[in-house]
Amino acid sequence: MVTKSAEKQQPSPSASGKSATKWIMTLLSSSLGQKFVMGITGLLLCGFLVVHLAGNLLVYVGADAYNTYAHDLHSMLLLPVAEVGLFLLLFAHIALAFKLTSDNRKARHISYHEKQSKIEEPPSFFGKTPMGRTSSWMFLSGSIILIFLIVHMIDMKLHLNPAVTYTVETPEGVIEADPYSIIVQVLGSWSAAVYIIGTIILGFHLSHGFWSAFQSLGLNHPKYTPWIRKFAILFAAVIAIGFASLPIWGLFIH
Amino acid sequence: MSETLDLTLRVWRQPGADVAGKYVEYKLTGISTHMSFLEMLDVLNEQLHAQGDEMIAFDHDCREGICGMCSLMINGQAHGPDTGTTTCQLHMRRFKNGDTIVVEPWRAQAFPVIRDLVVDRSAFDRIIEKGGFISVSTGNAPEANAIPVPAPVQETAMDAAACIGCGACVAACKNASAMLFVSAKVSHLSTLPQGKPERSSRVQNMVAQMDLEGFGNCTNTEECSAACPAEISISNIARMNREYMRAKLCSKE
């Protein structure tokens, strides 16, 4: 994880350590180095998605299983550290997305009158234009996911969704509602539509992002790359269907 | 039996580097389907010349598909609709009677338009100057088997060396990225034993120059490889990423 520790050193290089950090700064300011960080953070965030999905699928087991899981998770001492790490990963991924996209727009300062893809693909809604491919709108899908994440944080972390009751009255006084009742309320309301759209867009983002990360990290091999590309589609489908099933369950089945 | 085509051409006309350009429509009649695309432009230029108009400037040299001089974005595709071919090898039989053909120059910040359809691709030359070579003391040709190179390695290097430096990868990429070009040059030399001594400095210097020239970043859309007349694979881009990381993290340079 040389790249991550390097990130922190970048803004304030000490006078004596200038030559020692110079190569790290050149690395992180280069196009390849930034794509490398993009790939690493993307894959680590994929790891988070797996754990997050596994935990959330416990709602299908029952309220007790889900509440116990949520309680145990939140009583872990190192959870805040993990959350800071996760936030830093997200921040690096998003900040670099804005930086790299702005560079890319500058590089193609005048757009074409007409643009057609030469890649052989089944006919899509967009015809022969490159826009038929998920790789062409990673920034857009990423932006939609960011908006979804903000809504998700308001619902589940900040407890600010006006349609949800986050407290219950008990004989001992007003206490916080259990996580299961919160998730049922959120996923049973109009927010469910946001969750379905958000997670499906996430699937499209992953279907390109997952294998693309390997390519950016230089991990391309005639034996493994075809499998990585197939796995990317499978992974994206499992994550998207897994997460999208929750609001569908909340709306129609629960 | 030769058929003829009547065509409408919409061509980007720009009198000079710092002058505004615009699309101009030209009607062409009786174009033979046996003509190459460049010959069709020659016919148009002869007509323009006869009328006393400025001829359309476009790049061309060998007209055999190997020099990498011709360019042109034809109906939104670098080197026209065919795969694995250059504009000079594109024939008019590929078009239908009555077609409108849009002809644009390569569009990239790093490839400024000089005039009409001609762009300045010297950014590629400056990248090559930074490491697209091997430093050897010349003399008698060495004995052929002195340095063994396994056939698969030769194949990999030759596939990368097929790059003719035309810039179609930059033109087709939505980010105007030059990764396919640079990676082909890096792969060609770093896979061969003769290129190994300068392996680390080469990739670092070439990538630094590529960034300096203002090319975009790779988002792995694969448009470059699909548009490439030499059909250079994107596996070269992964190799360059690997070479770059190896050089940055593991070498002393």
C-alpha cells in the first residue's frame, strides 16, 4: 500500500524528505499513477460492497438476526477506524474521477460532429455510437451513485428522512428504533425507488469498473483476462440484484 | 464493371492554425467505386483548383497503408468504416450512391489543426524522442543467435511494433488518450532483450512526455484498439501500466 501512505505525504513534504518523496509525487501526479489509485480504491470498495450485501441479506433471515448483526457490528471498537478508511477510499475514488474526467474533457477540447464506435457489438438503444457501452458513461453512473449514496447516508446514518420514525416510545422513555424497523420503513416508502435505481446503476458501473481496475493495475493475461471480464458481469449482476432485491422486498413482500 | 457514385461531402475547412473553421458541403458526381478515399479527395481538389478555389489540405504519403501519414475521421470513424485499415486503403465501393460523408480532422488538444484536415502530430515524435529507441554501439551485425529470443516473445514484440503512429487511437478515444500508441512503443522495446537495459527509464520518460503533451487518460473503452489500422491490442496498455509501476516502485531510476 505504498500509494496510500504516499497520498498523505503529498500535501506537506518536509524539506529534508523532498528527494525521498519526489518519486511518489511524480507517480501520483502521472496519468498512470492516478489510474492505478483509481483501480485499487475501486477494487477495495468492491470488497466493501460484498461485506455490506452479505450483512444486509440477513433481513431475509429475520428481524432478530439482522438486529443482532447490526448491534454486533456497531459495538466493534475498530468500526470508526474502518469507517474513516472507507471514507478515504471513497474520497480518493471520487476526487480522482473529477480530476481525470476534467483532464479528459480538456484533451478532447473540440468534439466531433459525428462519432461512431468500431467495436462489434449487438445493436443497442444508442445504435453504433460509443454511448451504447457502459464504459462510456462511468462518470455519469458514478455521479448517480454518489447522489444515491448521499440519500442513503441521510436515511441510514444521519437519520434525517422525514418519512421514517427513528425513535420508539417505551415505558422507560424514548429510545432509538431497532435497525430492522428503520430499514423496513425506508425500503417500504417512496425511497425504495431511489434504492432500486441507485443499485442498478451501481451494477452497470461495476460491470465495466471491475475488469477495468485490473487493466489499470496492469493485470492483463491471456489466460485470466477473459475470466475476469466474465466475472465482472457476474459480480455486477450479483451486487445489483442482491441490493435491488431489498427495496423490492420492502415494497411488495414484507 | 465499374459503377459510379454521386456523393455529398461535408468537409472541415480551416484556413490556418489559429483561425476559426467550419464545415463546407461539396457535391461530387461520377466517382468511380474503384477509387480510394484519397483519390476521391484528389478529384475534388482538382475540381476546386479548376474553379480557382483553395484546395482541401489532407495528409498522405505512401498510400499503401504502411506509413501512418493519412488520417481523417470519416463519418465519425477513424480511417473510415473498415477495421484494420488506413484511409488510403479505404475504397469508394464501401459507400452507397447518394451518401453524405462527413470528413473531420483528428480532434485532440495535443494534435492542433494546422490547416483543414491536417493536424500536427509531432507530439508523438517528442514522446518517441524520450525513449522510443535502444542505445547501441553500432558496428558489424552480431551473430543472429548470440541473443536468444523465444518465438512467442518475438511475436509479442512484433505485434506491438506494427504500430504506424498514425494517431487513430487518439482520434477514436473519447478522452483523446495516447495510451495505445505509447504502450505499443514501450511493449515493443521492453519485451526484447535489446530493450531491457533502458526498460525503467524508457517507460517513465515516455509517460511523462505523454502527460506533458496533454493527452487524456485511459478509461479502458477499447475504442483505440478497434480503430487501430495495425490492430494493436489493449493488452499492451496493461503491459505499460505494469512496466510503469515496476519502474516506479522497484527500480532505482
